[in-house]
Amino acid sequence: MHLDAATAAPPPAPSRASPAMRAAALAGAASALTTLALILLPRLIEPATTMEARAARFGDTLYRSYLLVHALHPLLALAAACAVAQWCRRHSPLLAVLAIGGFSAWAMAEALQQCMSWVAYQRLALAWPGADAARRADWAAVWTAYQVVWDALYLFLVVGFLVGNTALMAALLRGPAGQRWPALAFAGAALLTLDIVAAELGAGSLLSGAAGMWAYLAIQPAARLAVALWLWQRAADAAAPPRNAFEATLPGSPPLHRAVNGEGA
């Protein structure tokens, strides 16, 4: 028995999600590189503990590059996280919304931090050389306020990051069996961030100093790259046409059906 022209199902339209998923995967891969840069670059930048050193810091090309990378990094990671949340919303809509909220709070606060640092260091560099003693005392007071605001934003962003990673971990664990492994990446980020939050709240840290750097170096870049590869595979699945007329009539996207049947891992 065959379907005639009047009753045959039309060919499926190309998936609109595939290009967006691929773009998010590329953003996630780029965030793995920016993560490495943010871990390693501070080791190459001289610390600035006096107002004179801070006034000179904006003239350092490496420091300005660090600020720019640091401002771009959360936006790249946010794109990848939103794509994962979009995929998870089919089976965990509330967790997906919570994840987007947490990651958005983190990304916007972290980008704002770097913009604030850029403006603060730039204006200090311009004002300091010609300032008299009274004006320099004013700048020292302004700098104390800047550091308090910066630290408050840091606490806000790490809490948002913890919420976002925990929500995506839980959402992925509720998904099809073959698609759960990226939850490990978000679990690792959540555990690292939990240690930071505990330290910020005065409960102490298990990963301070060199231990924290090596933990981040071992987990975060690899985790971001793993999520990027997973998104690329989901984009390929979304672009794949149904294999037969029956599959074309099924609701939802082809990759979900293949994953449910154990064929889309």
C-alpha cells in the first residue's frame, strides 16, 4: 500500500533550531578558550597594591586584553547555557527557566564588573599624574568604594552561576538517558562555585590558592568544550530529516524520538 499525492506527508521543513544550536556550540567552544585565558593571564600580570601601581595598570596592554576577554567570556558561556536550557525545556521547563535566570544574572554581573574596572582604571590613569595630595586622597576613597561594589557584584554573580549550573545539571538528569552525560560538566562547575560561595560567606574554602587554580584548570575548560560538542551533536540531530513517513508524523523533534528509543546518544 502506498500514499498517493493527495495524502502523502509533505517533506519536513528544515529545522530552524539547527543554525542557532551550532552558533551556541561555537560560542561554548570559544568559552573554553576564554576560560583558559582567564585562568592563566592573571599569572602574567603584575599585582597592583598601591594607587601608583593601579594608575599605571591601564597602560598595560596585557591587562586591557584581560578585561576585554573577561567581558566577552560570560556572554559566550551564556549563549551555550541558554541553548542547553532550550533543549531541556521540553521535559523540565521550570528548571530551564531557573537556569536561564541564574546564568543571565551571572553573565550580566560579570560583564558589568569588567566594564566598571575598565572605566575606573582608565579614569584613574588620566587623573592620577596631575593630581595634588587632596585629590589623590579623594581617589583613594573612591577606590575603596569601587572595591566594595566590585566585591558585592562578585558575590551576586557566583550565586547566580551556582543556581544556573545546578538547575541545568538537574534538568539534564531528568532528560533522555542517552543525553544525560553533560550533567557532569554542570555538576563540576556547581561544586567549584559552591566552594567559592562558601568562602564569600565566611565558611572557608577547600580550594584556595594553587589548589583552586588547578581544579579550575582541570575541570572548567574541559567541561565547556564537552558541552559545546554535545550542542553540536544536538544541532546535527535537529537538522536530520525523519527516516520514514511514520516518524514524520510524530510530534516533537527527531532527536528526542531517537533518544527515547536509545538510538540518539
